[in-house]
Amino acid sequence: MTQRKPAFTPQVSVPATYMRGGTSKGTFFKLSDLPERCQVPGAARDNFLLRVIGSPDPYGKQIDGLGNGSSSTSKTVILSKAKQTDHDVNYLFGQVNIAKPMIDWAGNCGNLTAAVGACAINMGLVAAERIADSAQNNGICEVRIWQENIGKTIIAHVPVYTDEQGRVQVQETGDFELDGVTFPAAEVKIEFIDPVDGDSSMFPTGNLIDDFTFTDSNGNSTTAKATFITAGIPTIFMKAEDLGFDGTELQGAINSDSEQLAKLERIRAQGGIAMGLFKDVSEAEKSQHIPKIAWVAPATTYTASSGKTVEADDIDLVVRAMSMGQLHHAMMGTAAVAIAAAATTQGTLVNQAAGGGELSEVRFGHPSGTLLVGGKTEQVDGRWQAKKVSMSRSARRIMVGEVFVPADCF
């Protein structure tokens, strides 16, 4: 009697770590743990990660995966031992589109960067003797990260301690509070080293402020001021008032307005062309991760999404930013790098909104609260460059185990 093949595909399991980093969450993998054909870039890897997260999902919920239906939680990370000299870990980030079968590998996630150092230690990618030395000395392990998407060095200062059994562990709990995250945790200081290529300008048009002309859906043209910057992640900064905003908007006011979303997406795409990132709008539509579009305004008192009052006297300016077609609930880490670099460069729209002048750090208000960032910029051969940008985030493991996907999905 001929044995019939089963009318279903078994699942395969892959080791994974689910982590919060900053105000984002993502699924982390060790490169060598992935199925062999997923250990190299290509369709197999993308299809595997899409299935892990639960995309594409026309319902927008990602119910059948680890995503939570928002750009902040539709993220994947692949870590491996760094090949670059004086680095510990190679960090590759993939932004998974919720509704489309697409993963954007073009940029970094600054929020999840906060989790990379801790995850690398826990995955055994950082030399054990160096971790032990850190625990015995100042309790901070300096993890040097090579950010593969953008080819940049990031330094994570990860707190570690020795437990009662003499084992060195990552400290994940603490009293550091990060607006946009409900519970306190251990502080992780992040430094982005030379976030702009040395042979290119931080301001791709060569100007600190441009007269940016864009068209609406009817072809009508509007010209407004804009600062285009590539530090952290390519970002378009505009004045809130030029977009019809005041800079204190929360998610509900933007994300429920389809006309506003379409307008902002058109401006983002045309801004990407002005920055030289794309040849035309159709090309821009295929890369929703970059550039970001953000708007700024002088400091003003407003009520954050948590219900607490953010006082104008406690901040230098207000900033709102879009991520993957939606207003972000707090602030993307990479956009925070762009804010820091622009704010500390005298003459940009961000610097002007913060009061102008020479600044080394700013505290800005975002939908969930505030964030302090610092930066050091300078002119080299007539071009502005960011030498270093810093901020504090927190990170925590949520789950370590195995993720299951159908064997035929990749």
C-alpha cells in the first residue's frame, strides 16, 4: 500500500531572543543559528523573517507572528562576531513592512541599538575575559558594535555585575526612566561615532536650510524651509507651522487622518529625491524606512500621551517624526541622532527651534515625553560633519527560546 504524504508542512524552530531596546521591540538572531540558506542575504532570509514577524498582514495586526502591528515592533536583528578590527559584534537590522512583503535593510534602528550590546554578551559574542574585567572594575562593559547597514561604529556602555554564583551577568533592571517605556530599567549609554561618512557632507544639498519645493496630489507647488541631514538616518526637518502643525501632535491626531498621512508621504518621497537618495517618487515608495520626515517648533507646554504635562521650561524644543508612514509614539533612536547633530549645528531649523547659538546638547519634547541628546559637530574643509552623538536608552530581554515558522515559508 502506497503511503500518502502528509497534507501539511511541519514547522521548524530557530533560537531567538525577543528584546526591548529603547522604545522599540525586535526579534534577535545569532547568524549561525539561522537556517543555512538564511545565513546569506536574499529571498530566503527575507521570507523567513517576514514569517517570523507575521508580515505581510492586510489586517495590520501581525497576529500570526511576533510583530505587534506597529513600526516600532516590526523589527529584526541579526548578530554575528565582528570581522572588523577592534569591534565585538556585527549588527544587521531589518525593518519589516507590516502590510507589504518587504524588508528595508537601508538603515539602522537606534532604539534597538541599545539592546545589541546586552544581547551580544548573552549570545557569547563578546570576549568573556573582557566582560569579567568590566564587572570587577567599573561595572560597565564597553561593547564596540559594527553597524553593518550603514557601516558605522557604535559604542554601547552596558552595565554588568557578578551574581552570587560568581557569574558575570548583564544588569537589565534599574531606576533609569525612559519616556515611552512604562517601567524603569538599567541605563545604557550609546555613542554613535562619526555618524556621517567622512567623504560626504552631513547636509547633502550643501545648505543648512533649503527652500524646498514640493507638490500636492493635484500638482500644486508649495515652497517651505527644510533642513536635510544624513546623520543617524537621512532626515527631512521642517517647521511645524509650514505643515499646518504646532509640534505637540500625538499619534491619534496624525495616524487617523488619511489625508495628512498621504500629504506627509508625498513630501517625504520628494524630499528623498532632493537629498539625492532616489531618482523618482516610485523609487522612494520602495524604501519607506528612509528618509524620515520630522517637524520642529520652539518649546511649548503640552500633554504627553501618558497624560503627564511636559513643561516648556523643561525642554529646548518640540519634535515630531514619522516612521514607516505613521507618527512615532516617541522618537526613533536614529532620528534622535539626526536631531542631536542638527541642533548642535548653528543655523539649522532644529538649532533655530532650540533657540539658536552654540549648543552641545538639547532636551526635546516628543509624543511620550522628553529625551536628552548630545552632539559634537565641526566643519572640515568647508563641510559640516558630526564627530559623535550620544544618548541614554535602556534595554531588557523579554523572552529567550525558539521561534517557529512553517518549513516551506522560506
